[in-house]
Amino acid sequence: MSTQDIEIKVPQLGESISEAFVGEWYVKEGAYVALDARVVGLETDKATFDIPAQAGGIVSKILKNAGETATIGEVIGFLRRAEAPVASAAPASGGGPATAPASPAAMTVAAQGGGHVMPAAERLMAENKLAAGSVQGTGPGGRVLKEDVVRTVQSGSAPVRVGGIRETRKMPLSPIRQTIAKRLVDAQQTAALLTTFNEVDMSAVKKLRESYKDVFEKKYGAKLGFMSFFVRAVVSGLQQYPLLNAQMHGRELTFFNYCDVGIAIGGGKGLVVPVLRNAENMSFADIELAIVELAGRAKNNQITLEELEGGTFTITNGGVYGSLLSTPIVNPPQSGVLGMHGIFDRPVAVNGQVVIRPMMYLALTYDHRVVDGREAVSFLKLVKDLIEDPTRLILEV
């Protein structure tokens, strides 16, 4: 390696972590990367991490490919210091600098009478025994598309033979995916899981949000969402029904005098569940600001291990993806998880009249070894009542 090369190493990721899974190289070998831009993503069994470029330069060598495992401190590639490439402008008429030549493959095909042949079109040409350059391309830059081959064959006497693509691809499970799979199976095999359902009329919360969303955002710099209402309602429920906030360890139950609520958030590498510590002390604004900040870092794979550990209860919202109803699985050793779902207008009976209301199904999955049905149903009913009358959350009654 040149003296200009900088080692790309696996950093220290936590006290108990000895190796990492190479998830994705964001910059290919030979490509330029700017200072502090993402070079490669690493994954452990708990979180994902990105390694930024220590300097602007070219990724000169990749030693560990995506899907391979590397130990802490191991060199997985090299970065060669270099200036950012300057894009060459198209030549003006009558002179000017020449543009970069086309690739050899593209030049060869072009010289034979056609543009660059796309892979699907190339396979179809081979199946129909068409000579290179015999198909006029209509794609960008004269590229030969599959449709161009079909049209050429159909214009002749022979029928077009379109073969189906039958390919398989194998990819190793990332550490996070392996951990998720193991924990989900363990939860099903070691806990007595049961799910109870209810539905909630979201009219009052929607009206309250509509009335105060502008002044809330102006004061706190964050939008007033639905999650803060549910977090506050869940905290009230956990305080009134503490078994939902307890955990079984062997022959003992551990009760917590605090509510560390995990919020499932879709990240760049999948679902993560960062924890809101002492959610019982958080205001609506605290919750909304924390969720916005966590969601932003989750998207960029910047959630730390400490933020994912612990948690006494979890809330997951499948409604953001359009889910109508589901049965969430608890996150061991927790005893409960609340599943929120999509808000849809449905006809419901109110005071003997059929009216259209924005309704959401709620699902509470709980460990029946710890929580009896009475506590679970009562907890979910309390969450429903608080959401349908959100002023109770403000007055704490």
C-alpha cells in the first residue's frame, strides 16, 4: 500500500463486542469519497454503525466484502488521499475539451450498428439467434432494450422466444437479523403469549392536534404527533397495572418504579427499538423531540447500543406502514408490547346512531405467566379511555 493510504479499521463498538459483520460498502473500490462521508456500514447483533472517511480520497482496496465478518481493530480496506475529481464539461461546438470515451464494450457494440445492449435484451437476442448490431436501440444513448429485441423479432417471420429468468441468490443473515430471529423464536417458546384487542376513536386526539399543532411546533420546534399521546397513556397504564411493567427472571418477578418505554422505529438497516428512559417524567414536547431525534439517527444508523438496551415495555406502530391489525410479539424479558395500527374511517355506533369516525385497532400482547387477563384487558381499556379523552392525560386523572 502507498504511504498515502489510510487504514479503514473496525472501531471499538462496545465492551462485549469482539467482531462485526460487514453490511454494505457505500463506496466501491476505485471510487472517490468526501471527508466524513459514509464509507462502509457495520452490523453487530444489537445495532448498526457507519465508518466515515477520515479524509477525502479514493477507496483503493477493499479487504472484507459485504457479508464477511471482521474482528475489532481489523483492517477491512484502505483509503488513498486524493483531491475530489472535477467533472468535465461537454465540448462546445467547434472545439473544446474532449469528453471521456465510452467503455470498450459500448464502443464495440456501437461500431457494429447499435447502442449498448442491456442484459435482458442480450439474453433475448441470444435465444433468438440475433447478430450483434442487428437491433436498433431506442433507450437513452441508443441503448438496446428488451422491447427493442421483441419488436425486431416480431417484425420477421420467426416467433419471439422469451425465456423466464430463473436465478437464485444467497445472502448470509446479518447479526442483527440473526438476533431478531433468535429472540422472536425464544419469545414464542419461553413465554405464554396472549393478545387482547380493542379499538379507539381518534377523533378527540385529531381535533386537539389540529387546534394546537402550529403553536406547538412554533414553541418546541417539533410536530405534535400521535406517539406522545400513546406514550403518556401507556405510562399511566403501567403505573396503575405494574405487572405489565414487570419481568420474570427464574422464579422471581422484578418490578420497576420507572417506565423505560421502547419505541420501535424503522431505521436504515431495519427496525430498532431505542428506549425513552424515565418516560413517566417526560412531557409531550420531550417525547416528540426525542422521537424526532432518534428517528433521524436511526435512519443514518447512528443509534448507540446503550440506547437500545433495557426497556420495561414496548410500543410499536404498524400503522405508519398501513397495517390494519396485527399481533405484536413481546421483546423478552419484557411482559408486554402495545401495537398501534392505521387510522381508518369506519362506521361505528354512537348514542344509537351510526356515524363515521377515525378508528384505530389496538393490540396488547402480554406474557400470561406474569400478567392475568384481567390486568391486560383493564390496561388496554385504560389506554383507550385516555386516548378518547386526552384532557385526562394533561390533568393526569
